[in-house]
Amino acid sequence: MDIFHIEGPVQLSGSVNINGSKNASLPIMAATILAPGKSVLRAVPHLSDISVCGKLLRQLGCKLTRGPDGDLCIDSTVIDNPVGEYEIVRRMRAGICILGPLLARCGRAEVSMPGGCAIGDRPVNIHLRGMRELGAKIHLKNGYIIAEAPNGLKGKDIFMGGPFGSTVLGTANVLMAATLAKGRTVIESAACEPEITDLANCLNKMGAGITGIGSPRLTIEGVKELQPVEFEVIPDRIEAGTFMVAAAITAGELRLRNCRLDGMMAVVDRLRNIGVTVDAEGDGCVVTRRGPIRPTNITTQPYPGFPTDLQAQFMVLLSLAEGNSVIIEKVFPDRFMHVAELSRMAANLRKEGPAVIVAGVKTLIAAPVMASDLRASAALVLAGLAAGGTTVVNRVYHIDRGYEKIEERLNPLGARIIRESV
Ligand code: EPU
């Protein structure tokens, strides 16, 4: 198991290229199931979650290769085992999004119920409701979702809202299933995240009939078949947001290349409110902080609201603000595993239900800390950049799930991070 030794405080400067989006890549990889043949996906990042998804697709019968230029080729000519094993889906919940494509293509799917998760309760009831609305028969057996539609799926008007708003992977799942259903499907209260827009654009390139892309009402005219595709995934807005916080927390200046600000306005708005300068430049932006960190309030929401996947990173930044901030988590109300770890580094945090009151402190102090999930561990790395002394982050495998060789990308910018295998 790897650990990080992070020497701080440092000031970052320089330029960094933002990689393709993990959360766009995962459902798009699943979408290749819908079209027998060879699809080529560009800009899919080299991450452990992507490898796990690849393993899942291989078990179904797909063949995967990486070209010399990094392109991911998925040959889905043969799908002879429509089963998503527990061993894989429990490690990566996005595995659930093979359910819709398998049902649409094979008329049957068995996918493990994902199970527990460090960021809180993550049910899949809305995914299943959507599949049932499309005519699938679903039951649970030995921890597996058994879904059957031997005569194909049928389009319908479906409401996909839940207690916390829309669902990203639920929308992806039903959207993919509906592309090959007979007739028209309308998904109302669809997720509007840029990753869903990217998936819908990819599906249309494969021959699907989706309109209303980017809105909460998606209309899908079912087609008989889809074709394999060549498609480049969008840049990762959460990785970009994490580097923005890295610039801000170290009072540095970073140039982010391949970064689309138009999907990040809620994030940019909060950064400017905090006193961070974000200027568009070329295909990206320049992020600078010169003055003090000002306190602010943040409420996470589905897109276009502030993303839950940047909540932990902003909590670290606001820990060093000149005053008190409140962060309210409205997507995953229990996603606060980082609070106890950041408190070990002298952050002054008080959790009140789905909110955390962040009282700004002058400095963070290095400590050994434990990564609990992907974004929480990114927050600990950011804290380590700003804290005086050597922060040791355990369980770095969490961060490898979503950030490609983060230390090799931060060190040329001025960070001092050593990875050690223990
Ligand atoms: N929900 C239900 N029922 C469902 C599905 C969701 O009640 O059937 C609830 C969830 O419990 C949660 C809310 O709806 O309270 C939103 O969850 P959503 O389904 O949108 O999350 P997800 O699709 O499982 C994706 C990302 C997450 C990201 C969330 C929210 C991928 C692979 N995962 O998860 O990313 O936090 O959307 O934006 O796209 C990460 O990258 O670190 C990560 C966790």
C-alpha cells in the first residue's frame, strides 16, 4: 500500500494539463456495449477506476486495448456473459451503469448491488425504477439485480427525481437503455451534469435520437441499432477544480490547460468570492491568489450548482480563511469523512447534521492522516501542501482512483511529495 509524505508549506506556480474526465469516461465506456464492434475513446485517463471498468467489460466478453497514443479501443462484438460481478462492482459503484446497456443489447443483465460506500448511503432505487418503467422485470437474488426484458424495452415518460434531486448515473443508465427501446422515452428531472451531456453527445454520434441534451428533460427516440464510435471525452472539471484550489491554498499561480470554465461557473464564482483570481486564457485559465482567503458559504447541489465532488477540497481552503464559513452538503449529506482527519491537522471544524461550520485558522499543522475516499484524500493532499511540516497520507490508493499520478503533476509545480510503498 502506498503512502505520501508531503512537505509543506509550498507555493505552486507553473502550468498543468487537465486530463480527460473520469466520470464522463466510465458511462461512455459502458455505452460501447450498445453497439457491437470496435469503438475508440480518446482522452480516457489512466486511472485505477478506469482499469476496474475495463476489467468489468472484459468479463462481459469485450476486448480492450490501449493504442500507442493512449486511445482506448473497446471491441464489443461479443457479449456472452451479461454479469457484473460483486467483486468488481463493490470496488467501483459506476459498474452499475452496465445495467441499462446490457438490458438493451442482451435483454437480460445480472449486476451486483453495489453495497456500502464511504461517502454515505448510495441507493440505486431510481435506476431500477427507470428500468421497470421501460418494461424490464427486476428482482434481487443473492445480492444481484436480475433484470429481464426478453421482448425488448418500450419507451415511456419517466420521472427520475429523488430526495436529493437528479441522479447522475441513474440518468446515464436509463438514457442508455432507452436508446434501443421501442418508441419515445422522456426522462424528466434528468441530471444535467456535463458528463451526462458528453454521454448523450457520444450516443447521438453512435446513431441515437436524443434531444434536450443539457436540460432536465431528455427525449429519446428509440432506434433499432447503434454503431461503434470514435469519441473524445471532455476534460475533468473536478480535477481542474482541485488544481484551482491547489493554486489558491498555496497563494500561487497556476495555468490550467484543457480546462473548460463554462461547466464550472459555480466553482469559479465561489473562488472569486473567496478572493481568488480566475482568468480565461487560451484553452484554459490562470488561477492566482495574492490577498487573504475570504470566508464564504457553499451549498453543494446537482449541476449547475456547486459540485459535491469539490466540497472536501474547498473545506481545506476555507479552513485558512479570515473568518467563518458554512458548507452545506445537499447531495450526499454524510460526505464528511475528511472532517475528522482535517481536524487532526488543526482545522477548526464543527459538523452540524449535513453542514460544517468552518472557523478559519492561521495555519494548518502537518500530521499523519488517513484517506477515506477519493475526494477526501485529494483534500488531505491539498492540506499537506499548505501545512507546516511533513503530512503523511495513508491509503493513497483512494487518490489513484481519480487523479493520475498526482505527485508527478504537482511536484514540477513546486510541491514536495514523495510516494512510498509500505
Ligand atoms: N440517489 C438515490 N437513488 C438512486 C440514485 C441516487 O436516492 O437510485 C441519491 C444519492 O444517494 C445521492 C443523490 O441521489 O444522495 C445523487 O447521487 P447520484 O446518483 O447523482 O450519484 P452517482 O451517480 O452515484 C456520480 C459521480 C459521483 C458524484 C455524484 C454526484 C460517477 C462515476 N460518480 O455518482 O462522483 O459525487 O454523481 O455528482 O459519475 C467521485 O468522482 O468522487 C464521485 C463520487
